[in-house]
Amino acid sequence: MWLLTVNGIVYLAYGIVSGHFRRTFFPVGPTAFLRDTIAALQFRLPHHYGVYNAVQKTLYLVVLTAGVIMVLSGLAIWKPGQFQELTWLFGGFDVARVIHFLGMGGDRLVPGSCTSPSSSSCLRRCRP
């Protein structure tokens, strides 16, 4: 957990200070997201090296946000006494626990995306 946290802090700090996030992932709006989603579903979305489309930008931001939420909810359930304000922000210990475990198991909700094949059901789904 601490390796993930330190790595995430360094990556976010670099992305913000260097302007990488601002240049690469913004602006992204609902109109562009819908347009690129429709184009991707029709297999007409062009791919240019080094350029992210609106769907890629949105999903990248979602993954970064999910990582931050996982670390914070993990802290809230790990030490609810020391991080009582953080636990309160999540709606209490039980809600923080649900958020954390749903997020940690989120890769099993999408068919074929087994990033951590630790469960037998995930292994069965990912076998050729």
C-alpha cells in the first residue's frame, strides 16, 4: 500500500507541476466524449500517436481518481480512530469499507479485464 501511495504522490506531483495533466487530459467535455464513443463503437475513431481522444482522457482521469479514492478509503478503514475525519467524509466506517472493497474488486466487474487474477472466477474468465 505504501509503495502505491508514494508512487502515486510522486506521479501526481510531477503531472501537476510539469503541466502534463493540463496539456494532455484537458479540456474534455461531454460532447467530445459522446462523439468519440460513437465513433469508437462504429470502428471509425482515428488513432494518432501521442494524442488521446476524449474517451481515453476521461477513462484516464477516472482511473487516477479511483486510485486516490482507494488509498483514502484504505486509510479510513485501516485506522478509523486516527483518520476519523476521513472516515466521516466517506460516510462512516461501513460505507468506507464498501467503497474500498468495491473499488478493489472493480476489475472483476468488467468481463475479460483481470488485472489481478487472485480469484478462481477471474482465472476461469481469463483463460483462453
